[in-house]
Amino acid sequence: MSFCTGSTLRVNTKDTATLLSDDKFMALEQEVDIIPKFSSEDPIDCIKGKFGPFRAHTAIKVPLWAALEMDRLQQCTIELPYWLHEEELKRLRDDEKDRANADRFMPVNEHYIEIA
């Protein structure tokens, strides 16, 4: 019996349905801001689409998977999302402590754990 029986795609022992429902997998599609350390006149063509053109030291949005790979290659720095800055986190905490919001949590990014 094959290890991959009934699967269209198998990665790290997970079949396609499991991968698609995996939060880490979905979080990689979230767009984040990066500051590239290089310039390119033409967009970079990937399976998911074209990204760029890139200008050194100018912020641009790319999917998290691309940002992580570029960071690994030391081609960019990843900017913190606004909701992960200390002031914003303190504001959310204070809003939750407020008596008017005592019965509910404040909304956060869907994939806040994976992105953080």
C-alpha cells in the first residue's frame, strides 16, 4: 500500500485536504510589508503571480512566504504589522479591560499566532 494513497499532494505526511485547512499554510498567504535591500526594474514572476518591481529601501507588500524566503536570503527585512506594535497591543489590552467590553475579546488578525 502506497504511503500517498488517495492524495493529490503529500507534504510532510499531510494530504491535500489537511494542508489546505492548516492555519500555518493559510497564514503564508497573508501580505506583509518588506523593505528590500535590492532594486529590480521588472517584477519577479512566481506561480502565485508577479511581485515587484522592487526598490531598495522602499516598502512593498508581498505574501509572507515570499517575505520569509527573501529574509532567509538576506534580501529584505520584514516590517512588523501595525497590529503587532507595542502601542497597538496595549490599546487592545486596555480596550478588553474596559467595562463596556468586559464580556468580549477585541478582534485580532486571523493568523496572529503564525504571523507573530
